[in-house]
Amino acid sequence: MQDLAIIWDWVGFAVRWLHVVAAMAWIGSSFYFIALDLGLRQAPDLPKGAHGEEWQVHGGGFYHIRKYLVAPAQMPEHLTWFKWESYTTWLSGAALLMVVYWAGAELYLIDLTKMDLAPWQAIAISAGSLTIGWLVYDLLCKSGLSARPTFLMVLLFVLLVAMGWGYNQIFTGRAMMLHLGAFTATIMTANVFFIIMPNQRIVVADLKSGRTPDAKYGKIAKLRSTHNNYLTLPVVFLMLSNHYPLAFATEWNWLIAGLVFLMGVTIRHYFNTRHARKGSPNWTWAVTAVLFICIMWLSTAPLRQDSVEASEARALTPTEQRFAAADGFDDVAGIVPGRCSMCHAREPFYDGIRRAPKGIVLETPADIARAARQVYLQAGVSHAMPPANVTYMEPDERQAIIRWYRAAGRG
């Protein structure tokens, strides 16, 4: 069991690494092409069908880029497609969701103070809910509202806030933030997979067959790409939020998420306007600052302590009971509270800590049994906890944790 815990943690790390690298590639290419598209210039020598051009310098060389609004007259010999950045980001994110939240449903996903769910029920809701956003959003886009893009964006915002509120009625605050991010990312990747790429394939097929491509396919893809551009920054925030209890472990976490979506709009509006050479709307930064101040204020609202209360309400599972009954548990139950509970408490008293990090409480023997794997990995085989060893955990105490965890694995 002890080897499996280490392997599983490294698997999670590897998937997270892949997810971050793929997301960097996707976001980078997305932001680049949005900026390129907005910055295109007219030139007298543009070929027929060209919409604009741009000269750029990078890495010691010059690049001359031209965009065709529909398609060039002839199919080029070489065509680079941008799709795997998006697909890899979503697939690796889905894998990370399974590794962390599905495999650890009882600790990270289920909040018994909100809804008494079995792990399989919570996982089913988690998986099923991710498809709802795309279906509703796609219907809205195909309903004729594409002719009213601003109103369509407002409806999308309402949908996202409603889903955040709904997730918060079921899952832990941490899982609510993560799932809202996954919900949004699913819309973004589905835009690429179901709309943008198929439309581009239709245009390529028309070119190969000698037909003139219909301009509508490019317009449809452009609308979805613009939506992805405005959703990117909020998704990054939501994915990072699980490291910050002030974001997820508050009474108004779903509203905080809603304000973050508005911040994403104001920030991208500034850069999009700059890239389009239409001025510098500096007022967007003032609005962003006000929204962020509102978020900080909301984070100080009464704490629901969802994951803590859920931990108290839930009985120990058979695996957790085995940890509580293993040789050496009494020693560990005496070590951990003294070294860790100044932060990992229902009411932390370490200066600057308002909420137990990641919602993990280590005050009672039951708390320790529930968090056995985290204690083993963070304070046993590694020295991650306590941070900088501020409570002076001794080497023999760490060895006691290791012996206890491994004894439970042999039981």
C-alpha cells in the first residue's frame, strides 16, 4: 500500500505536469492568434481574398503573415492545424479530475453537510454535469443569437454562474471551483472539436474539390474562438483556486467565481483593444481592481467549512478504520496534532492562517485516520510538512508515521 500511495502521487504529478504544459501551449497559441487577427493591417499589394497582413520579428528572423478571410484560391501544400493543444489539455484535465477527485471522492468531492452521496453517485454527477454546459451553450449559439454576440455572452455568463451555484449545493467548495473550471473548459474544447475543426475541414475539402468555400463557416468558428478567448483567464483562476481556501472555502465561493468571469472579460477587453490598435481602455483595470476587492471582501464572509463539517459527519471507511487500528497509530495520534494542528485545525491559530489548508483538519485521531495518505506523503516520506519544519518535527517522529502507514498496509 505504501508503494501504491507513492506511485499514485507521482502519477497525479505527471498528469498535472502534462495538463499544465498542454494548457500553456493552448493558451499561448490562442492568445497569439487573437492578437494576430486583431492586429492585421491592410496593404496595397494583398492578393485576392486576403483580409490583412502582419510583419513580425522573433528569434532573429522576420515573419510575413497573411490572413484569408475565407480561404486562398488554391490549397497550400503544407497546412498546420492547431487542435492537439486543446485536446491534450482537456484529456489530461479529465485524467487529473479522475485521479484527484474521483479516486479521492470521500475527501475532496463529497460534502455530507450538503448532500449525502455515495462515491459512485458523486462521480456520476461530476461526469454527467460536464456535458450539460456544452449542450445548452451549443443550442444557444445555434438559436440565432449568434447575430447578437453581446447578449449571447451575457447568457453564457448567467449559465456559468448558475452552474457554480448548483455545484456548490452538492460538492465541497474546492470541488465546486474545480468542476466549474472543468465545465467551462469542456465548452472551450468542444468548440474546437465540434465546431471550429469541422468547419475548417469543410473549407479545406471545398478547396481541394475546386469549390468556393462558404464564408459562414469561418464566421461561426470565429464566434466560438472569441468566446474561448474570454473564458481562458477565468478557467486558469478556477484551476488554481484549489490551493487557496480563501477562494473555495467561503460562503460565497460561487459568487467569487462569477466575479472572476467578469474579471476575465475586463482584462481580455483591454488587451484585445490594444492589439486591434483602437486605444488603451485603462478604465478596465480600475473595474478589474474593484471586482478583485469585492472578491477579497466576499472571502471574509462567514465560513461554511464544508469539507471540515463533512469530515466530522462522515463515519470512518473500512480502510480508514484499518489505519486507526494499525500498530503505531497511538504514537502518530500523539505526534501529528502537536506538529500540525496549529494550521490544520477547525479554528487555526497560526498567524496568517484563517482556514485549514485544503480543508484538511488534523486535531483528532479520526481526522488523522481520514488523512492517512496525506500525512504519510507530506510528513513521512517527504518533509513538505510542516512548512520549513516550523514545529520542529523530529526524524524519529517521521519514521513513526512511516512505520504506522506501512503497518496498516500489511494489515
